[in-house]
Amino acid sequence: MKKITFVAKVAGVVAITGALLPGAFAQKSAAVQSIEEYRAMLADGNPSELFEAKGEDLWKQKRGPKQATLQQCDLGQGPGVVKGVFVTLPRYFADTNKVQDLESRLLTCMETLQGLNAAEIAKTPFGKGEKANMTALATWIAAESRDMKFALPQSHEQEKVAYEVGKRLFFQRGGPHDFSCASCHGGDNWRIRLQDLPNLTKNPGDGIGFAAWPAYRVSNGQMWSMQHRLNDCYRQQRFPEPGYASDVTIALATYLGVNSNGSKSVAPAIKR
């Protein structure tokens, strides 16, 4: 009975990560090519455009107790500047004395400029209420940097610390399956079922990994931000859910973003 249990566990790990036999998955199958063709066909009518339009409207809309817009929000390039900011985040902000990603920075602006409660927004489920508005805002802002190259700064000491913490978190194993982010994204030519798994320990290339989120998920008809994507990675590892816009998720995003420096953003992309 113990032998059967052991074999079953090994089979489960292979099925989930595809990492134990990377050579077996190196060559793309016809099924994988079909998925890529399917994505290409959908790309012309990417539903993310609807979220982009909503996000731009929210940016200019007077909202919250202070009845103010977000047009004075400083995302790193000065108040109101949106174009090009996405490919420089996360980064350090002096006014909060923190490294912030796009969503945590938007929370700061929504609270200081509009009077909304950032803590309450953070506790809202994904896809609901102000969290849904946050995703729309992130989608539009990301679209304003499409085809630009990532250039996350590492000049401030806190930016360097965030990168190193993110790196440790990426390789940290735990949970009932003893998984880490690296279990799926720590090597070349790995796959899970029909899905290619990019190696995120180095620059995976234009529009891959970090450079593709926010993205529209065809399988569930939802728009996912990077915060949502990282949250779901922890869920799949059977880890406790990380806090929205927490130091953990921002550190991981810093590690992934810096590793993507030099690659072009295709966000908002379209995913299976």
C-alpha cells in the first residue's frame, strides 16, 4: 500500500509540474500549436479593450468621498502621467517610503486623492466592487505602455531588497506538495499538460510571463491583473492566500519584472 501511495504521489507531481521530465516536453505538439493559433485568432478582438475603456473612464471620473479624479495620481513619472509608467513598476516611491507595484500605487492614489478606503478595497474579492475597478484601471494603464521595453529601476536600496526578497520567495518551497514558484517556472522547456511554462528566473522574452499581464482569461471570461495572477499561483501551490498588494506580492513582482527588463510588454494580453 505504501508503494502504491508513493507512485501515485510521484505521478501527481509529474502531471502538475512537468518539471521532472523536461526533455519529454521539449518539442511542441500539434495541440500546443493549435492553442497558439487559437490565441492569435482571438487577439484581434481581445475583450480586454472593454476593460481598457472602463479604466480610462474611471481615471477621469470624479469619485469617492472627495469627489476627485485620479488625474493627479503620480505613478512614478509625475502627476497624471500614464504612458510608459507600467514598464517601470514596481519601483520605490518617496511619499510612501515603499516599493509599490501598479495596483498598490493606485490604492494609495484612490485613498489620498479620492478618499476611498484602501484597506477595504484590498479585502474585496477579485472581480467585485472597487477591486473590479482596480483591474480595469490596471488594464488601461498597462495598455498605454504596450510594446515598450521593461526598465524597472534598481537604484534605491529598497528596490534592491525587494528584488532579493522576491527571489527568495520564488524559490521558497512549502505547502502540502512542497512546491515553489520555481517548481513550474524554474527551467527551460517545461510544460503542464498543453501549457508551456516560461522560465522566469531569467528574461523569458517579449510578451512572456510578467510582460503579458494583465490578461484576459478565455477559460473563465475574466480579466486578471498581475496581483490576481500571483494570488492564483499561491492557490495552485496550496499556499495560504497572500494579502492583496502585500509586500510578498510586490517583492515577487519586482523579481519577475527586473528579470524581464529589456523585453517588450504586450499587456493586456489574452490567455487560455
